[in-house]
Amino acid sequence: MQKRVLSGVQPTGNLHIGNYLGAIRNWVETQADYENFFCVVDLHAITVPHDPQTLANNTRDIAALYIACGIDPHISTIFVQSHVSAHAELTWLLNCITPLNWLERMIQFKEKAIKQGENVGVGLLDYPVLMAADILLYQADLVPVGEDQKQHLELTRDIAGRFNDQFLPVLKVPEPLIRKEGARVMSLTDGTKKMSKSDPSEMSRIHVLDKPDEITKKIKKCKTDAVRELAFDDRDRPEANNLLGLYSIFANKTKEQVQAEAATWRGWGDFKNVLTDAAIAHLEPIQDKYDEVVQESGYLDRVLKEGREKASETAFKTLNAVKDAMGYLPTL
């Protein structure tokens, strides 16, 4: 029997190449190996102030981009988190057994709370429990995680263990699915920081749907260092490592091949031209497929409806088992 995988992306801002190369591309490459549930985690997107129409549009865009990037709805289940109400209901049930101090120690909460100040909402503190509910509803065996999500997965494992000890062994304790090396994409304006939607500078990231002239502009102005020769694996040259790594992926070349090619470039100027061409060529088929998905009348709605139905079947089975274990009167 195939192991089950659950993962998702927030519909906050446009999907950038860090999201694609760091997560979605890996999902695509391994989707035939697992039973997959991939959701657009729109409930997570409202822990900060948001525009309702933008949220709706972004949710559709992310779902369409899942398909455009290569996730096959015939193999993987694609759905919108808020379309399955079991996510919110299980979150409340898990809230009531999760110690407050477990949430207060979450590093991301501490960092984001400082930025929001007195306006910080309860949802920002509580969203790791929602994340736990997302995972545990589908009895996921594996959860793809990056370095910044390891603490949240540990919390999920702790919550599942606590529930199983207090009530019945209903919830599967998931294991991490560690991403392969080279998936961490850094900012174009600071090679020491991860590429992020929350960065105020649009120049820090390339969006998957950026037009060729936008990609050209961003790469032309991206941060480099003063060393003429380009080489991998120098800790003192984070921008060189990041940009060469991107070229290696976009051009589908090994480190050794890229290093040999680097000897023919006359510094950063030549390299930026080569990187730009590779990025545009790599993203073009994804953009073409995205256009097909959004322009085919009713197609995306059908995919999301079928995904909701399949996800609901699994999610409500788990939710009902949790409610039975906790002593709730069954629905007649």
C-alpha cells in the first residue's frame, strides 16, 4: 500500500520560484510514489489582514498552478482547505488538548508577533494547531518539510501523541519527508535570506507567472558580489551559490557541468544573460499550461469539486473517529 502524503501552499501573493523549486516540483517528481493530498491552505492565509477578493483570486491561481506545474488530478487529490469544514472543526477539538505553552514557544509566532505588535491575532498563535489538524485529518504517513517547518511538524506529532494517550489511538503520528538537497531558494536581493512572499521588495523574487521582461529585469538587478570568477560552495559568497544553483536547476545541469561552463563566462554579466534565458525557457511551458487551465471553462471548478469530495471522505472519517473517542453524541 502506498504511503500517504499531505502538503499545501498558502494563497498569499503570487507563487514564486522558491515555492515551486522548494516544494511543488518535488511533489510532481514523486507523486506516483505516494497517495497525495495537496490543498490550497486558504484558512492559513487570514492570520494577517487580507483583502477578500484577492484571497479568492489567489486561491484559484494556486490551484491552477498546481496543475500547470505538473500535479496530475488523476493521480493526486487537489482541493481547497476551507471547502472541507473538518479542518476547522478538528482544530477546535485539538485546541482543547494543546497546552498554551507549546504554542508560545513556536519560533515563527514570536518573529511574526513582533512585526504585528498589538494587532497580533489569536489565529497567528493558533495556526500550528490548524496545521496539525490538516495533517492528522488525512492520517498522513509523510509530510514534506523544509527547515522552517520542522518545529511545526514536531508539534503535530506531540499533539497526536497526546490525543492518543488521553483518549484512543485514533491519530497516525506522521514522519517528515525531507526535501532533497538544492531545494532551498534564496532572495535575489540578499543571498542569506530565503525567498519569501512577505519580502516587501518585488525584486527579491521571481514569480512563476512573471513575463520574460520582468524576469530579465529582476535577474539583471539581482545582488552579486565583487568576485569575477563564479564558483559553488563558498560560504562567503551566498549570492553566487544561490544563482548558480538556480541555473543548475533551470538548465537541468549538474554542478560539474555548470562549473565547467562558468569558465567560459566573462563574469557576472555573461552569467546573468545565460541565467535569464534558462529561467524564461523553464517557466514558459508552466505558464502556457496555466493559461490552458484557467481558460478551459469549468475545468478547474470540476477538479476542485472532485478533490473536495475525495478529501472530505477521508477527513470526516477521521473527524468522526476523533469525536467518538472524545465522547461526543453521534449524529443520527
